Amino acid sequence: MTGTIPLQYFLIISTLMFFSGIFGFLTRKNLITMLMSIELILNSVNINFVAFNRYLYPDNLHGHFFTLIVIAVAAAEAAVAIAIIINIYRNFRSIEVDKVDEMKF
Amino acid sequence: MTDYTYTLLIPLIPLALFLFTGLTGHKFKPVVSGLIGTTGLFVVTILSYMTAIRYFWTDHVEGMGYTSLKAFETTWIHFSDKLTVNLGVLIDPISVMMLIVVSTVSFMVHIYSLGYMKGEVGFARFFSFLSLFTFSMMGLVLATNIFQMYIFWELVGVSSFLLIGFYYTKPSAVSASKKAFIVTRFADLGFLIGILMLSFMTDTFDFQTLVSPTGPAITQVGGAAFLGLSGITWALILVFMGGAGKSAMFPLHIWLPDAMEGPTPVSALIHAATMVVAGVYLVARLFPVYSLAAPDALHVVAWVGGFSSLFAAIIACTQTDIKRVLAYSTMSQIGYMMLALGVSGYGGHDGLGFMAGNFHLFTHAMFKALLFLGAGAIIHAVHSNDMKDMGGLRKYMPITHITFLIACLTIAGIPFLSGFFSKDEILTAAFHHNMPLFIIEFAVAGLTAFYMFRLYFSIFWGKETHYHHTPHEAPATMTIPLLILAFGSIFAGYLPFHELVTSDGMPFEAHIEYAVAIPSVLIGLLGIAIATIMYRKQTEIPQRLATGFGYFYNWAYHKFYMDEVYLFVTKKIIFNYISRPVAWFDRHIVDGFMNLIARVIERSAYLIKGFQSGRIQQYGFVFVSGTIALVIIFIYLW
């Protein structure tokens, strides 16, 4: 296993991706950008899965399977989210998240 | 033992009639429901007479006493093995006697109503209510246990309420019906408490067990003493309170005069002959318990009865509404019956008062129903209740005149008419057992004769009033019941009651005691004579007497201000000092507490509602910060 990239590198990159996602999700006003931020979060998790699988249980493939499931779910989620965004646009004439605040007291 | 199961039909036929005419009455011509009701009642009357003849004569073994028997009994509600409520049919001398009274008067009133109520709005409704009343009264009379009696007791109260308020568009009728219901309901509260106390002490509702001389009620006289009277005495006094309410005894009588707002046949049936004697029947039903276990309660019965009879007789002398005079007369006569039961002992000749009370109940039902139906015929002809609008009617209404005269003579205690026999027995019983009460009753006998003949002369003699249209005799449907009841009034006194209806079921010797009978007849004649002088021709005497008595006359004319006393007590005292504080407590303390809770919650909700802003990113921020905080707490600070 020499000459390979150490596990910490993977974890650092995934942490960076994760918090960029969170930051994007909490600060961007555009719904599409927020959706992209969520994809970043999911993918950071995927990296963690694959990395840990490779370093802790090289003989098993469970981490890979989880990653595949997450990718599939993320694709479905993106489809649903975009459908929702289109409907929001039709109703509010905007995809700014600040405008969509009718569900309150 | 012979089979009396068919007596179950006696209450059930009127029930079926009530349901049938009540539910489908609007589909036929009104007269059809009237005829159906009357026919049904005819069958009930036949069954009742058949039962009486079988019980008293055919099935009776000579020399043996009359025992009570249960013709039918079923468990209605089963709470536990000790507590069950039964429904059934009890046959014994007084219930059979009441069967005759109720069925006869009810049948007569049905026939009479066919004429009297003709063309009235709600004719079918009237007959269905009459059937409901007959059903309830029969159920009450035939009750095998005190709880069944209580159920039917309330049912007669309801039917009385419905019938008093029959002309529900008239405000006075509506308030009279409410008054009757509320006053009797108040009395029934005492009755219910009495029942519960009695059954708590004896473990039974059943009449046969209660009145058996070897039963728990009589042998295990007990219950903690309270104010110097034993528990069972209090229970029986409370039971009597229910009876006093229904029977319009002082001070619970105020509903009866107002109940005259109902149609006159109803007054005859319910408020003269049957329902108002339910109280007497109740005391008679429990008589062995009263007599053997709680003589103090019996004294209360006697004095309340005696006082009520005097009180009502004085008021009756001053009233001008003919139905009210009759109502007070009814109250007075029921007072007589109560007094008779109250002065009676148990068994043998001591039980004379018991026999006399029931005897008077029987004869009174006949002649008072006759008086009311006669008054109804007069009102039908004159269209007024007031004596002032009447006079000289004897020429126009000969049959009514004769029957009314017979009834007046009967109630006045003229020899050889039924009232003489029963009243004489009561006076004899009082004479032997309680002298002060005898003197009161002796005076009442004179007053009774006076006010009845005052009524009679004012209606049929006196000045000739100018009527808007000539009064005419009532139709045959109304005069035939009058004639039948007049027949009953004359001859009911010849029934050998001292052999049939006695306190212990055994016959005893009864004879007319001349020392009592002759003075009582004389005072009756004296009353009639005074009334003749005063009212036969229009004279100045009544006016002069009224001014002569002054305050007392006014007092009696206003019914001794009993209504005002009640209004004062309820409106000024109970409303002001109990109801208003309670209402204030409810409104300000109870409601206030609830409102406080609601307001606190509302305020705090208002404070925190800003958290739900609808902004997704804010939610996300809170969520993420929360997660991070938890992570820090669990990993580094735990």
C-alpha cells in the first residue's frame, strides 16, 4: 500500500466539501444553487464512504454499494427538487428562497 | 293461586295507544284517534273490572284475608346481585281499587273529551297524551317496587306537564305547566332521597318485603337517629314529601290551582281524581312501615293533611273562578285522606282510618270528577271560568244542573250518598285517635258544604246574567259521563270497604257512629243553609261579610299570599343570596381560571411564534448549529 494517498487527505477534502455545501445551503438565495450545495454535501459523504471502505475493509464492498445508492437517490432527489423549483417559479415568479416564506405562523 | 298475568295488558294497551295515536294521529281525521283511544280505554276498563271482581269475590276464599300477589315481574336493570330494578304488576286490595278508579275516570274523561275537545287544534295530540297519562298512572298503581313507582311517578308528572300546557300558545298555560313540573319535581327530590335511604336501610325496593310485618323495614327499625328521629322516620318523611308534592299538600300545593289552565277534562282526570291522589296511594302503599316502624312520620302525615284541608277550605270560600274553587276543594279533600291515614293504627278496628282514607279516595274520585266535568260543561256553554259571568243556568242545562247538585250534596256529606259514608268514617277515626284534628275536620266539613253550595247557587241560581247567546245543554258525549259518574257518586258508598280494603287484609266490623255522624250531617246542613241564604238570591250579605272580615277575607282571597311568599323566598332570598354568589363564583373564579390559562398560553405563543418564520435557511441554520452544539457537547464536554 505504499505510495498511495493517505486517508487524511480524503477526509480533509471531504470535510472541506461538506462545509462548503453547508455554507452554500445557508447563504445562497437561489434555489438552484442551494440544490447544488446539497449535492456537494452528498458527494462529500460519498468520498468518506469510499475512502473508509478502501482503508478499513479492503475485502468488502459495502461502502461502494452505499455510495451507489446515495448517487441514485441524489439523482431522484434532484429531479423532484427541480420539479418543485419549477412549481415555485410558476407560483412566485421567482426562485429566490427569501420570497418563499408563506409557511409561517 | 289463580293467574292474573293478563293484567299486564292494563298498562300496555294505553302505551300502545299513546304510540299509535301519537305517531300516526296526523294521518287520520282527528275524531278517529279519539275513537281509537276511547275504545282502547273501554277494553282497559273491562279488564280492570274483571280483575276487581275476580280478586275481591270470585277467587276469594271466605274468611281469609286479602293477600298481595305478583301477577308478573321481570328484571329490568341488573346492576349487581343485590341491586336490581324490577318491573312488574302487583295485585292487592289498594292497587285493584285504584285500577277501578283510574280506569273508570279515565274512560269517562275520554268519552267526555270527544264532545268537549271537538274541533280543537291538536285533538289527536290530546288523546295521545291522555293515553300516556293512563299508561303512567296504571304503571304507578301496579308497581311492584318503590323504584318502579318512582319511574312512573315521574311519567305522570310529565304527562301532567304536557296536558296542563296543552294550550301552549297561551303564556299563562305555559307558565302553569312549568310551575307544576318544577314544584312537583322539587318534591320528588325528597322522594328520591327517601327511597334511597329506605332501600339502603332495608336492602330492598320490593313492596312486599317492605310492608311485610316480619320484613327488614319493620323488624330492624334502625338507622342512626338524627334530630331525635330514627333514620327510617326521616326516610319516610322524605318519601311523604314526594307524596305531598304530587297531592298538593301545604306548602307544596301552589301548583294545583294554576294547573287549572289545562283543558277541563284534564283537570277532572289528573288534578282531581287520579294523579293528585298518588300521594295518598303512596302513603297507603307503605302504610305498615309508617304505622309500625315510624309513627312519628305518620303524625307528620296527619297534621300536614289536617292543616292543608282547613287551609284550602278557607281559600275555596273566597275564590270566584269555578275551577279554582274545585281545585282548592280537591286539596282540602286530599287533606282529609292524608289525615285519615295519619290517624290510623294497624290492623283490626284500629285500622279504620286506613280504610276510610282509601274509601274517601274512591268516592272522591267519583264526585270530584263529576264536579269537574260538570264545570267543564258549564264553561263550554258560557265560555267563562268566572262565577260572576254565570247565574240562573238551571233552566238551560237541566242534566248538568241535576248531576252537579248530586255531586255537591255528596261532597257536603248528606246521608245516603257516598261522600257521607267515607267522610263519616274519617271523622270517626279522627274522633277516636286525635281530638284536635277531629275538631279541625269537623269545621272543614261545614266549610266544604258552604263553599260547594256557594258555587252551586252562584252558577245555577242567583241573578240572571245576560248571555251573549243562550247557553245550551252539552251534547250527549258530555252528559252521559256525567250521568254515569252521578250514579257512581250516589252508590259507591255502599261498597263494603271495611271488608275489602283494610290495613292488614283482614275484614273488620264497621258501623256508623251516631255520635259523630249526626253532628257532621248537621254542620253540613248548616253550611248549606248559610250558603242558601247568602247566594240563592242576589243579596248584599256576601259583600257585607267580606267587608266585615276585612283583612282576613283579603288574605284568603289572595290565597294567603303563598305564591308571593314563594316568589319572595326564591327571587329575593335564594336568587340573591345563593344563586347570584354561585353564578358570580362560576363566572369569575371557575371561568376566570380557565380564561387565565388560555390567556397565558396565548401570550407565550405570541412571544415564540416568530421562530416559525417560514424561512428555510433560518431553519437550516438552527438545525446545523444545534447539531454542532450537540457534537461538541457529546464529544468534548461529556
